[in-house]
Amino acid sequence: MRFENRADAGRRLARRLDHLRSGDVVVLGLPRGGVPVAHEVARALGAPLDVLVVRKLGLPWQPELGFGAVGEGGVRVLNDDVLAGVRLGAGEQAAVEEAQRAELDRRLRRYRSGREPLPLTGRTAVVVDDGLATGATAEAACRIVRDRGAARVVLAVPVGPHSTVDRLRAVADQVVCLLPVRLLGAVGAWYDNFEQVDDGEVTALLARAARTAGTSESATRNEHTTVPVGHVRLAARLVLPEGAPAVVAFAHGSGSSRHSPRNRRVADVLNRAGLGTLLLDLLTEAEESDRANVFDIGLLARRLHTAALWLGRETGLPVAYFGASTGAAAALEAAAFPGADIRAVVSRGGRPDLAAPAALSQVRAPTLLVVGSRDTQVLSLNRLAADRLRCPHRIAVVPGATHLFEEPGALTTVAELARDWFTAHLSRTPAGAGH
């Protein structure tokens, strides 16, 4: 494998990091060469981009060979293996460090242009460079983001030596290297085009990313809210892209919530397609402690129906349902309620068999049932339930997937199926029963 240039490497790296798309992620590029790679990763993940300035401490007579690195916040990392094989006095070491800290400060002032560093507390920090050699700068970078409160640290590079990749697993929660090699040579040897990146390019990419993030944020309504349902208020998160034609309410399965990473992943794909989403808890925290409530499909359906009426009034948009596991049964029952104007339903690994048989025959909204091929019992139950549906419907079987769609690419397939089903049906009026 070779990379055409840093942008090509970044696009390929983004595909390997796709599982992070729905999380609270910040992408941090190591200047200079790591920033063009990080820019592509951030753009593909829909994540904000920042710079993380780390300076290599190179031997005075061989600057490319690093004996350590320094970074923001006074971080200092030394490579004992390199230092053990050379004679470097304490004065020489201090002089190199002083010079690199001065350069670090200069670059910070130029790259950030007065912008504050993006907050990392509680977030996933994805540290990106264009390649690894000794790994000293990458190690310093990982330590910096950890010190700044990152909940999870992911180091992502196109190429690097096996030994360095393995060593860095001690400082990062995950190391993604597209091309781990036994003998690296030089990082640039693995690129067709490895032209030097200057400060102007780094500054321009960071400014472009900041403008894009600001435009996206201002154009999308993204808020935590509560939905009034009877005598309780249900916690929810509403995301509404500007110009959204419809909004999808999510009904989670037993033991899950609006924080479900799988449903957040699907919601993110729908948001990028321009659809609004409401991730909703159908029970309060106190109610969830009683397991009988979790499986009370009638209660969940009534609350989902009430929430959908509120959502329609709040946004002025048509409403659809996405249900998972027991939430799918609730979504189908709610879609069958008199006066429900639900435009489409998608079930992920759902239990439509738990919905009342009479309700299934009354559903009018076009319904897609997505099931993993290896989830054999649930697949059989979906087929039996589908026989009771009188609305336009289809069963989509995801090859090789089990109930939670944890296999590589399986959840992406689910999200794309849901996106295509909703976009195909949300512009239409609901089909009548019996069609």
C-alpha cells in the first residue's frame, strides 16, 4: 500500500475511524504534516479540528533522530532507547529543549490566531499525524490530551513501524495504523507526493475547518430538552438541520436510552442526510428501575405517540419512527393509534411480535424491518409479524450480522438502509391500510 498524498491518507484513515462518527469527537492534527491528514479525517467524521503542537527534540548532529519531544502544558517525553546509544550532555539536551519550546510557542500563536484550544474534557480525542518514526511526538501528544481531560485517546496514522505502534498502545486507548511495517525507512517513502507543508497551509486548513464548524452549528438546532408526557417529562435530544423535511423519533430497546451509541450512530447518518432526529427516553430514571415498565409495550407506545404529537407541534414537520428491539414494538403500536400521522417506520433488530396483533394490521406507515442474518430467532419473529402488516413493508436482512449489529460495517448498513427508507417515503402521504 502507498498513499497518493496526505489528503488521500486522511480519507483512507477516516474510513477506518468511521465507528467514531456519532461520538463526541475532536480531531487534533500534529503540525505540520499531520494537519492535512487530520483535516480529511475531521471532515469525514463531521468533527471539529484543532491543532496540537508538539516539537521533536532532535540530536544536534542528526536532527531527524528524536531523543524526545515537548508539547503544550509543559509536557516532556524522552526516548530512553535513543539516549542510551548516544553521548548527549545535560547542557546540550537543555539547549535543544529551550529552542524547541520557543518554536512551539511561536507556532501556537500563529496557528490558533487568537482562538482558544477546543475543550477536550469528557470527549474522544483523535490524534492524527502523517506517520510514525520513533513515536516520541505522538507519545507527547497523547499525554497532552489525556492531561487536558480527554475521556478516550485514539492515535491514528497512515504508516509506522510495528514496534512503535505496539509501544504507543500503552499511552493511547486505541492505535489505528493503516500500514504497520517492519522497516519504515522514512515516512515520505510511503507517499507518492510528500511535499513539505508550510505554516500558511496549516493556518488555512485550521481557519477553513473553524468556518465550516461555525456554519454547521449555526444552521443546525441541536439541544437537550424534555418532552411533556402526562405527569412526567421525558429527557430527549433534538437535532434539527436547517431545512429538514421531517424528523425521526427514536424508541430505544430495553436496557437502552437516548445515549445508545448504536442509535446515536444511526441518528448521525440521518442528520447528515438532512433529517431531524429526536433521541428520547420513554421512561424516567425512577420508572426504569421497575423492569415491568421496560417491557410494558402499551405504556411505551402511548408515550411515544404523545411525544410524536409534541414533536410535530414543536417542529411543524412530519414525524417518522425508528425503533430498536422492544422499542420497535412500541413504535408499531404507536403508529397504529387513531389520529397518528406517522410517515414511515424502521425497526432495527426489532421485536414487532411483541406489538398487539390487531395493532400490526392497523399500521399505515411504510415499514422496514432490518434484521441480522445470524439473529435467527428474531428473524423468524419478524417474518411472522410481517405477515400481519397490511401497509407497504419489507424485511432487509444484513448478512453476517447478529442482534446488536456489532460486526464491522453492519451498523453502517443499518443506518444507510434507514436513511434510504426515510428519504424515499417521507415526502409521500401515508398509505392507506390494505395497500
